[in-house]
Amino acid sequence: MKANLSINGKEYSIDAPEEIPFLWAIRDIVGLTGTKFGCGVAQCGACSILVDGILVKSCSIPLSFGIGKEITTIEGTSENLEFLRKAWHEGNVPQCGYCQSGQLIAATALLDQISNPTDQEIEDAMSSNICRCGTYVRIKKAIHKAVALKNN
């Protein structure tokens, strides 16, 4: 199948089976390797991307799902993602770092919907992303820091 995709504001034309998981199209065909493979069953969140602004686990959707939609990966940019990256760095959030691209994308989806989330809203929004190193407290602090940076 020939697929025209818009990823991070750039157009890509790829030829791949329509049922290939979107994650593999992003990583192996397009070459954007920031989105990680974790579990392969949409349970850990390492493969999180935004599809038309909605948080999606890319390991569980077929390539055909992304056609005609705007895809944002960790390599992309947005105002909230930039504030989150700065807060992540300042808060020394990552430990091993493997899950962090998915964590940042999930946090971006949250801030795109709720400009000043409560602790509970953060916990709810981030609950589908697993960090095996347990950096949840630093992640929550970084999200609050990103809100403060954005408001200053």
C-alpha cells in the first residue's frame, strides 16, 4: 500500500502493508526512532504519539489509521512540548530515559487539553504510561513546572 503521511509537519510517502503497526512505519521506514517499542500491546505507553492531537499508542494501530491525519512524535514541536522538554531537563526527570518520549507526548496531550492540571488530573492522564524506574513524582513536578514556565 502507498501511504502519504504527515508527521511532525513534514510529508512522507511510504510503501508498506496497510496492517503494519504505525510504530514500525515511524521507526523503520520513516526513520524517526524517538518513539519506542515497549510492550507491543498498548499497555506501557513507550510508543505514544499524537494523532490529530489525541494520544494514541502507535504499536496498536495500523499504518492506514494515520493516513490523512496529522501525526506528532517526540521529534515534533509544539509550545507545550517545548515547555515540557525544558521542565524535564531542569527537573532531571529521566533515569534510564526509555519511556520518556512516551511520557512527554502524554504530558503534551494533557496540557493541550488542560492548561493547569491538578495532581489528580496529571495522575489520571499519565496512568497509561509506565516508568519502570519510578520517576512518577519527578514527572508530576515537571508538568507543574512546564505550566509555570508557560505562564511566566
